[in-house]
Amino acid sequence: MPTVTEQNGSRIYFFSNEPEKSPHVRVEREDCTALIFLDPVRVVESNGYDLDSLSSLESFIIQNHDELLGKWNGYFGISSG
């Protein structure tokens, strides 16, 4: 489970065995988890995060979209062109 980055105490990562899914990140903090697709950015699943925290995470992912998608593509060997 490669950790990509952290934001406000939440670990942002992806499972190494999910390349068949649309590009996405998983987020966790204590008892909270979320699944956020990258293209387009949208929260798909959430457990425990309040709406303000999800909004903040979504904004962070939008701001860092190119970097996160690049890390996904690089890890799974997907060409960007």
C-alpha cells in the first residue's frame, strides 16, 4: 500500500493490487476511511469523515490532481500519452 502523501493527519495511498479500477486514492485517519476517484475527482465511499473533512480532502486532491494521477500512472506503468 504505497503512501502517496498526507493531509491534515490523513494518509493518502492506493492499494498495489487495484490497477483495474479507475485511478483513485484511498484515505484513512484513525477510524475514518474514504475512496476518492481522480478522474474526475469525486468521493465514491466514505466512512467516518464529516462533510467538512471530506470537502477539505477533495479540495486538496483537486489542487494536487496532476501529481496524484502521475504517481498512480507511474506506479502502475501507465503511459500518460
